[in-house]
Amino acid sequence: MDIVKRTGAVSGPAIHALGQNKCRQWRFGARAVKHLPMRPDLLNPLFAEAGSLKGVGPGLARPLEKLALTRVRDLAYHLPDRFVTRRAIANLDEASVGENVVVALTVREHRSASGRGPYRILAEDVLGNVVALVYFGRASFTAKKQLPQGEKRWVAGRLDQFGQSLQIVHPEHVAEDSAGLIGQLNEPVYPLSDGLTQGRIHGLVEQALTHLPALPEWIEPGLLDKMGWPDWHAALLAAHKGTHEPARDRLAYDELLANSLALLLVRAANRQRTGTPLHGDGHLRAKLNLPFELTGAQKRSIAEIEGDVAQGAPMLRLLQGDVGSGKTAVALHAMLMAVESGTQAALLAPTEILARQHAETLTRMVAGTGVTITLLTGRDKGRARESILMGLLDGSIQICVGTHAIFQETVSYRNLALVVIDEQHRFGVGQRLMLTQKARRTPHCLAMTATPIPRTLTLAQYGEMDVSRLDEMPPGRQAIDTRVIAQDRLADVIDGLGRHIEKGAQAYWVCPMVRELETEDIAAAEARHAALQARFGDTVVMVHGQLRPEAKDAAMERFARGEAKVLVATTVIEVGVDVPNATLMVIEQAERFGLAQLHQLRGRVGRGSEKSTCLLLRGDALSEVGRERLALMRETQDGFRLAEEDLRLRGGGELLGTRQSGDTPFKVADFEQIARLLPLAHDDARLLMERDGGLSSPRGDAARILLYLFERDWGVQLLRGG
């Protein structure tokens, strides 16, 4: 209960944390929404705590928690990264150097380490070939017990050569007979955290797999046969036993189907709700004095929004726009439609910096229209806050801009009819749904993102929404001169920064870290700020996420007013910062950022009439993929193309950089599977909802279990009656 009250937002994990075995009441402001359906009983063995497994005590709790392996289900779905394939051989002559083998050896001699040297055990095969079993550190104590002199043991490991001698460094398994290693010929290798070993995690997974219940089939039989996929139970077992692509694809498809179905349930539930039809007459929009002519894409998006909000069902639309494509102007037109209709609108931003930037920009745009806009953040206290709350309650404040504070329990609106969510990727489906609880009728929702998303992945994250796309740039937006420079030319870059400042211009300098780490050589904002301040004085300011809000605001205000010439920062400035006089962007160790982040950061310059430059400082250790990504940054400023190219380059890796990697809602499906299987899963979910009776059909009953299995049951909650 406290989770909801404190944050004012509900995500899938937060819902799970509230518990699902009992009928619950969640408080959303002054309302309560009943948690209707319970998780099916046959799934309870999978959702038992990991501590219920044999051998799991307090000592394992923390390393398991680091990997989010807190329940039996989590362990069952903790799939191997790869498999080590070994070959059983009769003698060492049958093996090649570098091969993983299982061989019977007789221990002949133990040689203690000299100084810091390794502990060596000499052993021979049936032909008398000698191999050294090499151990370092404390592992030698175990080796002495496992490999007694004169005894025969079966040893598994990688056969290598050191000088003229054969050796196996740290044998992976030692057994008294061959039967003990039969199961190790094809061994899974699992992701680990400190405190876990492959043997321990393998044992826990094996236990978890014995708890698998018999579940009904949710995949359409014709599709199952066509793809050659095993059933769910067989697929999970096979995925842990070897490289079984049909099994891995089937498990990935299950997750994609659950997500697609949940998003379609959100859409269906939204259509059942009653919104406030908005029929603005345009008198406020006609008074806007925008500094540019709207593009065709902006006009098209505004028309799509106008058509949506005129309906009885609430709008649920995503506005995708590249950096500088004019999303704010489109959002303002939407909010003025609400104000013209005698209602209120709110704009939710993920950070206070971005919220303040929006409030200032919108206030300038509506000057002369008589529209009242206010900013509300968690820092507003006392009489100032009370005044804002009264204005929202009596309707005198027509547009409210702020962070999640604008939806806290103490904040009430007279007639909230439209919500705009900026930087949508920072908020989950559950948080989008929370916004519906602040109005007598469900408000229209316009979500915006400047993070380009490949078309395929739009289905994965925003499948419940209609999509508008701003694919044109406003006239006059200049191209940014982008260059890649080696880190060893840092002194030249700093000299160039000095010349830039002398001309009266301003600059950003972005680092990947806040402060230096002893274990990694990563450029840190604090160290760079100190160095540049020593060179250029107090015209250099710094902003990062760990600063106090007051310190961040003071630095940003000095930079925005032009008093500070250089802003050193982390990626906290990647959205929402608009200083037209800043025409130089320096990104240190650019290879550590994803393409989307680089593109967003570059978009902070090029906002005025002067030519802008972006310098990408690269380190020496540049991979081929990193080199191609930086080349793409030089080649194009089309964020949507960069998103598609980044997905191609990274394949099964993270999407669009470090920050975005956690945003993808999938743990089983990799990006190659998402691109290949998601359209199929989306179509299948749509057929289930539109043709096959939805969750009320026999297959729908199985699909309901699937939703709970993958914790997409928030989709079930929204449909009346579950």
C-alpha cells in the first residue's frame, strides 16, 4: 500500500510487490480500484520464494537478489548464456590443444607452489601421457582432497599447452567414476553474480525445473505445428540442456505474446472508459505567435489528436519526434484544445530540469492568450504550494507542468481532461494508467518521446497506443558539424574550447561518469569540471544527477543566462536543455554511449542561428561496432535511421545504449527474436482478442495463465470483471 501512496505511480513490479494471492484494494488518490482476479493456483509453485529450495539460506539471498532470482519461476527462466561442449576421450592422444575434454587420469605427483607460483598435480592417462593439473590460490586445498596420489579420477577441463607440456588449468570437474561426468558433456554456463558459482546456480535451476506444473497450451495449434516448437514444459527443460533454438524461440514467443496481449487489453479497457469529448473552437490556438511555421508532420499530428479528443473514448496516442522536430508545439496545441473546451491539461516530465524548461517555453508561447500555466514540483512548499493547489482545484490554473508531484494524492483538479507525458520511455504502462485516476472521467493521454524507436520495437513498448510520427524538421534548423577526435588530442580540444569562449559562445562538455572509479578508467564529470575550472575560472559550472536540486538549478540558470560559458555534465542534460547560444558539444569517451544518447546529446546544440559543432572524443580501445556507430553519427542526423542502424549493429545486445538497455520489457526474448517474432505475436494476440473470443474462450483461459506467468496481469486487471 505504501508503494502506491508514496510514489503516486504503479508499475508491473510494484503491483507484484503488493501481492496477488488475495483480493486487494489499491488507493489511487481518493479512489480505490479493486484487484479483481487472483493468480491461478496452479502457478503458485512457480511463484514460491527461492528460499523454499534446498540449500538456499541467508548467505545466498543477496547474490540471488542481485540477479533478480527471488522465486522459483525466476530460476526456471534463468537461461544459460552458452554451453560448454566436452568430448569424452580414452587418452590424450585423441584430443587437440584447446579442446574441452573428459578423460580418466591417474595422479602421480603433487608439486607445491614455489613463492607465488601455482600448485601442480602431475597425472597420466592410460598410455602414460603426462598432463599437469594447475591450481592457483585456495583452490589447491580442494585439489589435494579431490586428487589423492595414486588414485584414478575422471577430469573435465580445457586441454592447453605450456611450453612442451600439456596442462589443464583449474579442472572444472573431478569425479571418481565416469558416471559422475556423463551429464557434463554439454554443460550450461549461466549468468552469475558475486557469491554464486556455476555449480550452485545449476543445482538451484535443476530444483526449480522439478516444480514446473502442467500448463494448458496458449499458442494456436496450427502455429505451434508450423514453427516446430515443443510445448512449454519441454521447451523450458530443453533450453537448459543444450543449444535448442526451437525451444528458445518458443519461450521468447511466449513472453512476446504475453506483452502484446496485455497491451491490447489496455487498449480494449481504454475503449470501455468514458472520456471528455473536446471540441475546441481554435480561438486560443489562433492567438499563438510561434517563431516558425508548422511543418506538414506537425499539422498532420495535430489533426490526428484533434480527431481523437473529439471522441467519447479517451485518446491514447504516442507522439514520436526526432530531436528538434517540434513536439512541444504539437503538445501545446493539444493542451489548448482542452482549455478551449473549458477543461484543464497537465504535462508530466521525468526530471525537474525538463519540467522547468517546459514551463518556461510554454509560458513564452502562450503570451497574450490569457492562458494560465503553472509549474509544480516536489520542492514547492508552504503558501506557494497551497496557492497552486487551490488554483488547480478551482480551475483558475488551466495548464499544470511538473514532475510526478502533479499526480500526488493531495493534488486535485477541477476538470482534468488531457495529460501529456514527455519522455515517455521513462514511464511504464502502470504509470500511464495511474494518470486516469485524477479526473472524474478518464483524461485523454498524449505521450511523447524524443528517443527514436525502431518501428518493430514500437509494438513492444507502445502496442496499446496509436502512433503519430514527426518525420520532418522545422525550416531553418541547421545541420550540426559532427567530428570524431582521438582522446590523445584532448589538449587541442581544450584550446579550441578557449577560443570558442572568447568569441562569446557557450559549450557543453559531457562525461559518462560522475566521479572517477579506482577500477575503471572512465572520464568523470567532477574531475573534468575541476580541470576546466582551473583553466577558465568560474565560468565553468557542473550538473549531474547526484547534486542537490538547488545546486543543479543554480548552475543551469547561470548557463541559461549566459553568465557561465561551459556546462560540464553527465547525460542528465540529454533532454530538455535549450540554450541557443550553446553551439559546441564535446562528448568525452563517446564510444561508451549508445547512438540514441549521442544523438540526444548532440541535439542540445544547433538551436540558434549560429553554426554548431559536436566533437566526439574516442578512446584508443575502439571496437569495430563502436567505430561504425561513430561513423554513423558523422554521416546522418536522422534519429530514426540511427535507431534502426543501432538495432542492426547491436543485434542481441543492448538497445540504443546503456540507459535504454533496461527499458525493453523482456527478459527472455533477445533483440533478434523481438525483431523476428514480435510481429507474429502481435498478430496472434489481435486474433485472440478480435476473432477467438478474447480471455473468455478456452484458449483465452490459457492465455490468462500466460499473462500471470509473465506478470503482465495488469492487462487482466483493466478489463471489467477480469
